[in-house]
Amino acid sequence: MIRIRSFKPLFSALLSLLLVVQVQAQTAEEKGLAIAKERKQRDLGWQDNQAEASMILRTASRQEIERRMRLLTLEVKDDGDKGLTIFDQPADVKGTAFLNYSHAIEPDEQWMYLPALKRVKRIASKNKSGPFMGSEFAFEDLSSFEVEKFSYKYLRDEQYEGMDCFVIEQQPAYEHSGYTKLITWLDKEHYRAQKVEFYDRKDSLLKTLTMHDYQLYLDKYWRPMKLSMKNHQTRKSTDLITHELQFRTGLSESDFSQAALKRAK
Amino acid sequence: MKTSLLTLGVLLAGSVMADTQTNIRSAIEQRFYFQDGLYPKQHDSDLSVFIEPEFYHSWNDGADSVNFKPFFRYDSRDSERTHMDVRELMWLHVGDAWELRAGIGKVFWGQTESQHLVDVINQTDFVEAIDGEEKLGQPMVQFSWVQDWGTLSVFALPYFRERTFSGVEGRFRTPLRVDTDNPLYQSDDEQEHLDWAFRYMGYLGDTEIGLSWFDGTNREPVLLPAMQGDEAVLRPYYGQMQQVGLDMLTVVGATLYKLEAIHRKTDQDNFYALTAGLEHTKVGVFNTAYDIGWLMEYQYDERDELATSLGQNDLMVGTRLVFNDIRGTEILIAYIQDLDDSSGHSGYIEASSRINDNWKWRVDGWFFSADTPSDPAYLLRRDDYVQLSLEYYF
């Protein structure tokens, strides 16, 4: 009896030692990937959402311009999401709509609807690094987070804005990405991206994205109400602000067709 | 009660699909012509204004909507160019996998940039722009099935719109005035001839395919010399036609390959025509945010010299520069060479940029050269112009 008793703690000590060894054996790449998978896992199943948003574009001389738009998004299992963006401001592009089927490591499929011509134009979208609506956001910065989009490397733990964070290096898997790497700060509590640094093709720091005012939807999904992107090379910046956001609004595949693009209002 | 009203208000405000929208597009345009006109009454400059308001209302949770878009233009020189039109007055009902449209509207078919062979539903509002991109509103009933395998649409077009032509004081005209008040029709039903059209649009991997069929009044008139009192004029003759059209687009990396081909049968002609080309886009050129696009399209028309279109055996090359700045600045330059006649070429430039949220400037220019009288561009050889526009949007 005594033997067994004394054996038990020894066994669990041995077991935890084994576990520690195993954790230490997990490489930085494996840990990075595990964190990315957990991040994606926590954000599955939201189905669809509709948002009203503004982009505030600032030039180096602090001139400001506002763009307004509505965004419809459909969660696609095991692929990038589908998105329909309808522009409301500036007035000359009012009614212009943009349809995007994003893909993790393939080129996205994109169409633009020009209401004056009643014409849907396909966009050659091999290059995802082009700016979205003259902003500091590239198309690839706005598409959904998919695990296959990057290879990962856990760098360190760090405090950011009072939160315990993982710092992860992400290298884009897409060969035509505009970046060599992204450094991402994820809070350990909810696996939400808090800050991302983007490094250009010459591996110098190009942009920093920070997320602000995270709100909880459907008791599970966190969304930042403000994304702030600063370009260090041009000194321009863009804020993407969400005014309204609704989940599970009943959107389906047919709301993301060319026919739907043509009748977007 | 108060709370529930407030909740309701928040819910309604939260609906992303707008119910009622009002837009205005308007501009003041000044044209300068580089040469004296060929005909005595023509002018060297032209001031014009237009306004195009648009009213949209939807109900039934967005399943039903009406869009109304009238258009008015005043031209200081050409009374034929001073005109109005209902560009759109359309009711749309969206079903589960189908759409029904009834009213007046505009339909665009096709993929190429330099000319639109396949696109035959709407009549060209030729006094608006010589590139033929401006269209008159077409009365129609359209039913579309939207399926996984593509979209199939059928169009019934109960009323025909006549093409607009410049008056004696306008530019871009024929030596004789086009007598738009006295058109001729092949069909006894004249403007009331019921035209039919079908279109399928679908995907085959990375290729978009459009197939279309049209049976009805030809939108392109033949101009027949006639006497109107003492005056020699040209009377537009609108025959019947059957046209089958194919349009395709394939994406290969950063390049779009485009094709439009038609076969048209009229009481006078039976011919093939095609436009084929590519558009290649390079983003972030010269270490900036600029995009540069290269366009090249070949135009062929079996009718050769008899073709009423400008492209019988022609090559268009162009470049589009997109600045990706907050002003949305863009420049498009294109050059079209007649491959049968080295003297026959034309070019155009389009540039535009925002001034602020509501105002925009635009510069358009067209340049023509043709020494051969049989070339349709020969009529335009003295009509080179630059147009400055100040546009207002709301």
C-alpha cells in the first residue's frame, strides 16, 4: 500500500518530465503551426456576416479621405472566404461592387462590377499585393486567415499592450505574395491577432497593422472594430473601421455569384 | 414599448442592404476641335452639360426593386445632341434561383475592350460618344435562371430604339444629313417588331464562356441616299438580323485572354467578325503603387471595306496606368492601326482624377487619320478633339 502510494507521485513526476521533454522537443516551427491551427479552430463556424465600414486614408501630410462600403462575407470550409464589397463613397464609385473568391495558395478570383456600363470585368488577380481602393491595405491583407497560407515559426512570448502574447513569424506560401514575412502578435487568452508587421520583398519593414476594440459575436467570434495600417516607407496610413456587424444573416453561395454582383445595390 | 421600438430601430438601421438610394451624375464638358470642320455649319468648339439622376427603391426584403435613371443633355452647338432618354426604369424581382426584369434598361454582353461585337441588345446613343459605349434605354422583359452550370437568360424586346446621329452643326457626321425622322424598316412592324435574344454565361475551369443568339431588328442601320424635299439626305434603314455570338475570357497568371466572335445574317450580308486579344497587368511598377496594364486586340470583319464598323483588319494597342492614389487617377492611351492601309490609324486618351468626394476632372481626346475615302474613319479625318470635363457626383 505504502509502496503504491509512493510509486504514484514518482510515476506522475516521470510522466511530467516526459511531457516537458516532449514540449522541448517540439520545434519552433511545430509550435508556430500548432498556434496557427488553434487560432483557426477558434474561428470556425461563423457562417456569414454583413458589415458597414469606413476606410480613412491618410497621406504623409496628414490629409484625410473617407471611403464607405458594405461588406458581405461567406465562410468557405477548407478554402479562403468569399466576399462582396459594395462601395458607397466616394460618390463617383458609388454602386461599384467587387466580388472576391479568395484562395489560400492559388490566385484569388476577382470581378468588378461597373454600374455605368452594366459590365462585370474580370480582374487578373495573380498579384495579391496590389493596394485595395488606394489604401495601405493590400488585397492579401484583407483576405481570411487560412492555416495553409503560411509556414510558421514561434519566436517568443512577449507582453503587448498588457496582454501575454505569442510572437509568430509567418512566411507566405503564395509565391506572388508581396511579403517575405509577417511577424504576428497573438494574445494567449483568445488567439486574436493584436499586431502584425509586414516585411517587403527586400525583407525590410514595410507596414505595421494594429487591431483595436475587439468585440465578441455569437459568444465565440472576436472581431476588431478598428484596423490601423501604417506604411513606414511612404508614411501613409489607413484605418478600417467597422460601424455595424451582423453574423449569420442567411447569406448563401448564390449571394456571391456574378448575377448577385450585377444586382448589388 | 420604448425599448422594443428602439430595438426595432437598431435592427432596421443595421440592415446592410439599403432600401432607397438617390444618386446624381452630372458634368459640364468643353470640346476643342483641332481643325476646321469639313462642312460649313460646323463649329470649332462645343460646350455641353448633362445630368443623370438615379432613384432606387427596394422592398420585400430586397427581393423586389425599381431603378429609375433618366438622362438629359444640352449641347450649345448641335440640336440633335440636345436630347433626353430614359436610361433605366426597371423592376427587378429576385427569386430562389431566378431573376425577372421588366421595363427599360441596359444589358452588356462581352469581354473585349476595343469594340463590342457580341453586345447587341441596346442601341448606341451615337451623339453621346463616338466610341459607341453610350447606349439608349431598351424596353425589355428578361428572365434568367441562375444555376451552378451557369446563367441562362431569355430576352423579349418589344420596342426598337433608333440610333442617334449628329445634326448639321455637329461633328462626327456624314456629308449628307442623316434624316432620323424618316427611318426605313425591313419589317412591317417597324419599331414594334418583337425581338428575341438568348444568352448563356458559364464557367469551364478558369474560362468564362458566353453564348448568345439574337433575332430581330439590326441596331446598326444602313444609310441610304434619298431626297427630302429639295435636300439630299441619308435615310437610316433598319433590316432584320440573326446573330450568333461567342465570347470567352481565360485567366493565365496576370494575363487575361479575350475573344469575341459573331456570325451575322441580314438581308444584305452574311458575315463573320471577331475581336481577340489580351490584357496583361503588372502591379507596383517603378517601385510605386502604380499598376500598369497592356492591352492588345486584333479586329477582323469579313466584310472588309464594306464593314460599317471601324475595325475590319485592325490592331489596337493600349496602356492603362492606374495610380492607386486617393484621387483614383487613371490614364488610358490607345492606338488603332488599319493593317490594310498604313494611312488609316486613330488614337485616344482618357485621363481622370478626383478633386474631392463629389467632383472629378476628366480629359478625353480622339485623333483620326485616314486618306482612303472608303474607310469609315475618313469621315472623321478633321474631327480630332480634346474634351475637358468637370464631373459632379452625389
